[in-house]
Amino acid sequence: MLVGYGRTSTVEQQAGLEAQERDLRAAGAERVFREQVSSVAARAQLDAALDFVREGDVLLVTKPDRLARSTADLLAIVARLEEKGVALRILSMGGASLDTGTPTGKLMLTVLGGIAEFERGLMLERQREGIAKAKGEGKYKGRAPTARAKGVDVRRLHGEGVKPMEIAARLGISRASVYRALETPAL
């Protein structure tokens, strides 16, 4: 069975996720697992896909960076698939697909994973340089502290007897932010 996995980092990338699903289905995926979550967060649908596949199946992804956060992570996922007798096929390889069921495919995967990790490192380096420059010019203030700004609402809801988890859900902040707001004296 061909099983697809698609991922984007944010909900703003809906078109990208839909394009991945379209490509996976066009390649023959009978079942597609998809999610909108950062690669550094828990990837529940990836875990579900890895649990779902059986011996003889092929896991399809459009690009290596949609599957793994680093070369080591990519190779660990491939090892997990190999233990189950499942191959990995990456579709976006300049018109050809990469199949880890072959020795050449395994070599290419390792090389491409290393290149993807290198590119990400360069991008993060450029981003850090740009932020440092913007800070030096007084143009970068950082992300607005949304949880701190909601401290009044946190304390009001808490005073009404609402539990911290419910406060977090209602205000769209983390539970830790709720506790921080409760520990911070009102201004």
C-alpha cells in the first residue's frame, strides 16, 4: 500500500499542504496523513503514519524536509521504516523519485538530508544576522508578549473560579503563561 505524509509548519500554509496532498494522491497514495505543525513539535500524524504502515508498504513524502527535522532524524525514521519492511519514497527529486528500498536510494537520501540540514543552518544564520542588524538600527523589537498583555483577563477569569487550563484555552495562551500572569503582580 502507498501511504502519504504531508506537513506544513503553520496553518497559514494551507495551500502548501493541499498541494502536497494532491501530489501524494497523484503518486498513488491510498491513505494520506497530514498535519500543520512545526517539525520541532510533536508530530502526531507522522507517528500515526509510521504506526499504520505495514511490511511491503511505501511511505510517500513530497520532500525530505516535510518528514524530518535533521539528517539524523531522517535516518532514524528510515531505520524505523526498514525495521517494519517499509520503504520511503520522496517525490520531489527533480522529476525522479527517491526510493530507500535500493542502496542508491539510501545513499542519495543521506546526501540530500545533509544538504537540506546545511541549507537550513545557512538560513537560520542569515536570519540571526538580519535580526541583529535590525536590532542595531532600532527596527526590531521582537515578538509582542501576548500572554503578558492578557494578564488582566487571566486574573479576572481566575477570580471567577476558572481553572488554569480553561483560562489558557479561552485566551489562546499556554498554561505556563497563565501561571506566570497569576504570579506577576497587577500593574
